[in-house]
Amino acid sequence: MKGLSGTQPTTADGHDLVSDGLRHDVLDDFEQTGIAWVWASDADNVLSYLSSGAAKAIDLPLSTLLGQPISTLFETDPDDPDNRAGRPLGFQLNSRSKLTDVVVRCALPVAKAGGKPVWLSLSARPKIDSAGKFHGYRGLAKDVSVEYQRKIEDSRLAEFDSLTGLYNRHRMNRRLDSILAAYKSAKRSCAIMMLDLDRFKQVNDTMGHPAGDSLLQQVAERLRNVIGERGEIGRLGGDEFQVILPDLDDRGKLGELADKVIQIVSQPYPIDDKRAIIGTSVGVAIAPYDGIESDDLVRASDLALYSAKNGGRGQFRFYSADLKDEEQERQLLLDDLREALAADELQLHYQPVVRIKDNHVVGMEALMRWEHEERGWVSPGMFIPVAEESSLIGALGEWAINQACKDAMEWPSSIRVAVNVSPRQFTANGFVDQVAAAIENSGIDPDRLELELTESVFLGDSEQTEKTFDALKKLGVRLALDDFGTGYSSLSYLRSAPFDKLKVDKSFVDSCTLKDQNSAKIIAAIIGLSKALGMETTVEGVEAFDQLEVVKSKGASLIQGWLYSKALPQAIVLQNISAGEYLIEPSGPDKHRPDRRSMFRRIGLIHEDHRYEAVIRDLSTTGAFIEGLVGVPLGTPLVLDLGGGQLVVCTVMRSEDAQIGVEFETPLVSDGAGGLCTRHRVSPYALAAAGMPLGALPKGNYPMEQLQPPPTSKPQFLQVQVGGGA
Ligand code: C2E
Ligand code: MG
Ligand code: MG
């Protein structure tokens, strides 16, 4: 018996003494075991031999496989976590390098439809003769489908969020790191959006975790639809999502996208046979402007998100450097507000609601007023959102309802009182009891009390919301839907909720006299709708006679606006009432002047090599009035520096004394916070390329600052000091 182990005896010319027959036997037996298969290619890397077992596993006839180039027969997996940076199979074959456990699948269409792909691990050596001539590969192939599938699954788990199928935090961090690293050298930009769902917790708590899970899956699906190929989406945990948007730094486009995301996420969700409504806030940060490293960029987008949530939810915000200060400011304000409430320093003022046809006051809306000893009058538009972020809103709201009911008891019974209720107050436990107690304590007829709610009370669990509505209706109070048309504006709310009144938001009135705007039509539609549903309508924010004419012609009957009266302290209200019937004649401007965003904002103006300090007094999307430079000729090109890399190229169109009017080359866009910003910011990289006079620029992260030569010319314009406040 010739053994197979040990050194094989050979003939003098080097041939094995083992017969070719035995070789075949051994090979056959080995192939039979299925432990591995054998394959070979010729000098052109065409498959010349393959164990029949392999062909069977692949599920194609051997005859189809033999004679085909290996690189067209097999392919590596682009998703293989070990082979991401790996070279394609063809490359390795062409370079005639050794193959070690290269996992491939058959690239030909396989007959067995729907079958799991078979993964083969190929190992082989190139056969090169003593003259250095290549004769093809000889090697082994193994079926590694089970192991490979498991490995893919494991890495999928490590990278994906199993609930939604989106990427997980780990993967998003890695992606962001690698994108930013690559983009830094390529000087490209990349935006990230951070999303946090509003009122998700409420759905989860009241409808149960399976409902919460289903909701998150639906949110993920909607995000995929909106974002599409534009970016990568991940769930970072809980109800927090992140979107990476490579090569996007246009704040106009980003704002539109964020708006779209907010709209789509805010549509109602079917869950089992119920409905849930949530909202979302979005924070946006853009590299390299808001951060170059991923940590900085993520922190910036978090701050922007936080600010968006505080701004009243359902909004987006771009990061800006002031956000950090804003946060501190907010905390101080909250502390002061808490003290003011305890010290009984808050007041309610009352704004009359007037019936157009006879000027009768039929109701008054209670609006909170706070005179701060240093800040002066603080607007409720500012402190209510701050209170809403803390539990203070509950106490604040309770105080307001009680005070308003008490005050209204001193008015004629024909005048109703309206009280604003924040969504958080509405959904808090014990709200209905609070209202009942206020009615009880004051002795007011519940039909005289009108609660003003905004559309965001519909966020969350609709069943719970309906229960609260029912309980309030049982008490006999009236319900009004405030700011209608500005929020989620789903008509389905109106079908299910027992509102007695719709309040048309001031924003429609603001633009109802402008020609090419739909506002007048929308007002007509809202009034028609509420009539059809048996509700009253109040039109808010009428300031001028031309607006009054428009809304009257659209069917308005009740008006609340400065044309009739601003909000008044109770003492004045009582005086007015004591005169007998409470009538108010409209008085005010004939024509409404659109909001001109007048302001006092210090900015920089760049002309040639020089930087001047000036003040913006009036800013619109297309131009600005600027004070502080004397003797600037018409047509002078200037660059306006709004800070944070926001440079606006503009031309002087008016010039008088120290005032100039400029027109922008490109219009500004909304910054998500009621202000304006530039679409693009000037990247530090671009400045250098454009040869900008860097000496004239503000301090910033311009890596090439030191290269800038000092200005050579003299300033051409006289700069004057502008003082005073807004
Ligand atoms: P709102 O409920 O929509 O109140 C109407 C706002 O429009 C009031 O602003 C009112 O002064 C203002 N307004 C009315 N007519 C005109 C007009 O012709 N021109 C202009 N420019 N403005 C007009 P205010 O008092 O600053 O209140 C802002 C918001 O703060 C209110 O909007 C309401 O959402 C909230 N708020 C006020 N008081 C309370 C309160 O006691 N509780 C809660 N939860 N929110 C309150
Ligand atoms: Mg209101
Ligand atoms: Mg309103």
C-alpha cells in the first residue's frame, strides 16, 4: 500500500510515483465529501474545471459554467462589511495574486427563483511555471452561505435600527465622520438635520408601546419618501432622527425641505383602528460653516433643534452663533417669570371682539401682560413658549382662567370672556377640574367662558383629546380654535371636535390687501367653512380700513383688531362699560402698511479694502436701509456683512445724508425664526479663491487670514456714529 502521507517517492525526472488513477480516486472521494470543491482556470482566467458538486450547489449545469471567464461568473458582495474597501474579483485575478477566502456569489441569473443566494469562498494560487508564465489558477471553493448570511445579519444589526430599518446612531456617526473627513479636503459642504418628534411620548404612554412602535415605523417610511436619494436617514434612539445631506448648503432649499418634512410627519397616523397625530421640530446645521468636525456639527444641530422646539414646535431652525446665549437668556426669563407669578405681578388685559354691523362688543380675549422691571413689557409671544417648556405653564394657565372669570363677572352678561389655553395645559391631568373650579369659584355662566385652543392640541392620542373635549362640553364652556390656518390645518379636526368658533389668523389679514396673494380667498373659504359647520368666526388682527373692507366682503361678522381696540387693563374696560352699552367705532389708518421689519442691527459694510460699521434700520428679502455712511454715490457696489459668514453683495440705489438704500444681488430667505438669512454663506475656502480683501472681513475661521496684506488705499466714505435703540 502506498501511503498518502509523508514525502512522496519520485522518479529521477521528478514525476510522482503515485499513479494518475489513484490521484483521480482521491480527488473524486474528496469532492464527494462536500467539504470543499476544486476549481481551475486557464491562462485567460476562464473556468476550466469545477467540481460537479459546486455546480449543483449553485444550481446551474456545469456546462453553463465551464468556459466562462471567472470575473463574469462570480462577483463579490458590495455590502460585505469586510470587503467595503476591497477590490473587485476581476482586479485580483488580473494581478494574479493569491486568493484567500474571497467570498463570491454566482453572477449569472440562477434558475431557482426566490432561492437564497449561494455564497462561495474561493481560495487559490496562481500556477506560474519556472519561466514565469502564468497558467491560470488552481484552488478550492467552499459553500459558506450559512456563515456569511449570519455575518451579514450581524453587521446589519450593528448598523441598522431593527425597529425602523433606518441606520442606527453608530452607523450615522461613522458616516458623518467619514463624509466630513473626505469633504474637508474636497472643500465640500454637508448639512445635517436633527429631528425630534413632538408629543410622541404621549402616544406611547396612552396608546401603548406597540402603537408607539408602529408610529415610529410610519415616520421612518415617510422620511424615506421625503428625503429619497438626497441623504441618509438614521434613528438615533427614542423619537430622535437624523438626516445627513451631502453637498447641500443652500438655506433656501434646506428650509423648504425642513418644512416639507414637518408637514409630512404631522399628517395623522392610522394605528389599528385609531388615529394619532404628532408633530416634529427640526434643527439644521451645515458644515463647514457651523462646524468642521462631526462633534461640533452635531452639537450645533442639537442647539438649533432645541431652539426650534422652544420656538413653539412644528418649526425648523438653522444654527446660529446666538443660540447659546438664547438658551441662557431663556433660563433667566423663566426664573423671573416664576417670581413674577408668585409675587402676583402678572396682569390680564382684555381685547374687545366687536360685531361689525353695530359695533357692539360681544366678547373680550384675555391676554397676559408682564411688566419686567428691567426689560419693560415682555410679550406673551416670548414668555408663554418659555413657560410651556417647563411645568410653570400649568400654574400660569390656572391663574389666568381664574382671574379672567373673576374679572368677567364685573362686565355685562352679554360680553363673553375668552382665555387662551396652551396645549400642554390642555393635555395635563386635572385640566377639566381646573376649569370647573374657576367656574365654581367665580359663579360665571359657563356659556360666557370661551377657551381658545390651537391646532396643536390635536397632537398625540386622539381618543384622550376627545375625552377632554367631551368633558369640557359637559361643563358647558365654549371652545374656539385659535390661529386657524397656520398650523397643521387638517380639516379632519373640525369634523371630530366640537368647536363653537374659528379664529382666522392675523397672518391672512396681513396680506389680504395684497394683489397676488391667496389670503383673501383663504379668509373667504374659512368663513364659509365655519358657517357650513355651524360655527362663528372671528377675524384677528385687522389694523386698517382697507383690511376691514376686504374681510367684510368675505363675510366676516366679528373682528378683533387694533382698528377697534388694543388689549386694555380691566380698570379701563370697567370705565368704558360704565358709560352704558359698550360700543367701539373703528378708527385707524386707511391703508395697511406691510410689516417692514424695522430694526436696529449693527452690521459691517465692506467696500474695496475697507470695513465700515453701520446699522440696518429696515430689512426685507430684497434690500435694506442702512445708516452710518455719508457720501456714498448711487450704483456703488458694497458687500454687507450680516455676520457668521453671511455676506450679501448689493448695490446702492438711494443715498441721502447718512442713509443708504441698497438692493441685494440675491434675495434673502427665511431663517425659520421669523428673521432672514442668506441662502449661502461665504466659505472661508471660497474667500481665498476669490481674492477677497480679507483685511476687511470680521474675525472668523479664515485659515488664510495671516496671508492678507494690510489695506493699501484710504477709506472713501465717512463713517458716522448711529446711536439709540430700535
Ligand atoms: P393670540 O391668542 O392669537 O392673541 C392675539 C394676539 O394678536 C395678541 O398678541 C394680540 O395683542 C394681537 N393682536 C390683536 N389684534 C392685533 C392687531 O390688529 N395687530 C397686531 N399687530 N396684533 C394684534 P399678544 O397679546 O402679544 O399675545 C400673543 C400670543 O400669546 C397670543 O396669541 C396667545 O397665543 C399667547 N397668550 C397670550 N396670553 C395668554 C395666556 O393667558 N395663556 C396662554 N396659554 N397663551 C397666551
Ligand atoms: Mg387667542
Ligand atoms: Mg390668534
